[in-house]
Amino acid sequence: MVAVAGDNQCEVVLVGCGAPKRGMGWYHAVQMIKGKCPSAKLCFIVEPWFMGAGAEGPGGPEFAEFRKETEEKEGIQFFMSVADLPPVAEGKNRLALISGRTADNPRLLTECIANGCSTIYLEKPGAPTVAELSAMRDEAKAAGATVLMGYNKNVCKYVSKAREYADANEGSHITFVSNNAYENTPESLGECFERNSEGMLKNMAIHELALLVSFFDVAVDTIEKCEADKDFSSCQTLKGPSGKDYTDFDKIKFTITTKSGKSVSVQADRCGGDVSWAAVDVDGKEVFRHSMPDEDDKANVTVLQKEYPGAMPYFFSQDPDYITVKESVASFCANGTEPTGIATIDVAVETLRVAEYLTPTLQEQLSS
């Protein structure tokens, strides 16, 4: 048995699966295998690390078990490189979902375009630097390929509800709060800093920066001022598993005011727990809050926790939004359906510009 895209489906190649229960690519695969994205048929998985040098290391045996089961039950084919993939099936469009290391993305995008992928779903932040992501945008445009981004919070319920409330109430100020559930220890945070070495603003909080770029007219050229909340924020230098030192925020809160007078805040905490939310203040008093997951979503989280025990908690709280973004991108690839609300690579370039601008600015404020 070999996985084949059906009517009104694109054939999907997942580039970068990662370790089961830890890699975002793995969770993308699980959702597509379960049929959660009707327009997407997962046909191929490219995983160089666990099919190569990482096969015997941490996560390697778990990946081998996942591969064996997936090949036997689903007919999904596994490859070590994009170059090894078979040609695109006649009459089909191919979607590449790139979910590998950020540093590898420029090369992987080039390889996927050369392989005939007409649409690229690119995980955040897209590339390590603005220059690299801008070059990727230009390369895709020249090749006629469309690049859409995995900024799932652009379609989150809690974001839309907070924006709707703020729009209806004059004088409102929104704070977007993002939390992870890492242990507040040097060992746990050091591992986090090394694995996400691009830094918090290019990694965890990049989703919130994408919201600011998409909906609040924030850009490097429109920022009037950015002020850190020093009482909340913390920047540390910690050793990662390799023994190298990494400097990053373990938590940060800041408020941006644009030249047009708009103001919005972001708060991110690596050790803040499983729940994220958007809060609306009027005259300094909180008048509205909507969380992710909300009460309607918690039942789904409970089911997923039992189905995938030990998996990263944020997979479950953001499960519906991952599905929404993937299905929208897959439907565009397969059927040409307009991907409403999905961040483009142009949005991603400006978001990365904002992250590169804010990181030294905020670090300087915290050190003074």
C-alpha cells in the first residue's frame, strides 16, 4: 500500500518530522493521518536526522517505531532528503510542509521548489534572519510558488474575540499573553535556550509579533516606542546541553506604541503554564479576557492528553488552530481556495524584522 492523494486533495510532503511527542512536525503528521485536514493527504515524510546520525540518540528509537507503524498502516513513504522524493503525481499539486530546524529552512525551501512543490507551508519564523527570509520570498516568487506561514494564532478564537471586544469599546488596550510549561530550572531553560537558539522573540513570541504586524499596523518603521515591563521581565545567560552559553529572555513583557498612536502589549513566559490568553484593559482595568484553551476546548485537550500521553502540552491547547491553518493552506494548494486569514511570507518578513529590532532594544532596557 502506498499513500495517494484523492480527489480535491494535494499530496503533502512533511519535511522535518522530529521526535514523536516532541516535534511539531510529528504532530502535523498525526493530524493529517487522522484525517483532520480533508484537503491534505500526507504521502511522504523527509527526516534526515532520525534516519541518519540521530537514529540511535534521544528520540531515535521512538521515531523508528513511528516510521514502521506509519509505513505499514498508512503507506506513507519515508526519505532522508527532499531530492529522493518521487515526481509529483500526474494531475496533482504538491504541498511541502517544512517543519525542520530554522537554520535549514532556506536550503529546504530551495529543494522543495526544485522538487515541484507549488505551495510551501513554512513554520515560524521561516528563517534565522530577515535577509535570508527575504531571499526565500524572492526565490519562491520567481518560481511561481506560494509560501504561507504556520502562524496559527492569526486564526485563534481567543485572538479574534479580544479584537472584536476591543474594536467595540473605545479606549481599549489589548495584551497578548503566551505561556510555555518548561520547568523553571537552569537545566530545563538551558535546554530550551539551546534548542530554540534563535531567541524567544524569533521563536515563542514570534506568533504574537505576527499578530501585531497583521492586525495592529506594527512595523519597524511605524514603531514610536517600545517599553519593557522590568518588574515582570527576565533575561538570563544559561548553559545548554552542549555546554555552550545562551542568552535569552525566559520571560518578557513589553508595550509597543506606533507613530499613529496605537498601543498593544505582549507578555511571554517560558515557565508560565499551559494557558495563553488575550486581555483587554480600559483605563488600566481588565474588562475582558479569553483564554486558550477555553471551556469548549478543554474537553478536546483531555481526549488528546489520553491519546498522546507525555506529548508537549501546547500541541493540545492549539490543536484546532493547527488544523485550521493546515486545511486552509492545503485547500489552496489542491483547489485554489483563497487562504483567508493565513499569514503570507511578506507578513513573516516584517515580523522577523520587528523581532530583530526589539531583541537588542529590550535587552538593553533590562540591563540598564
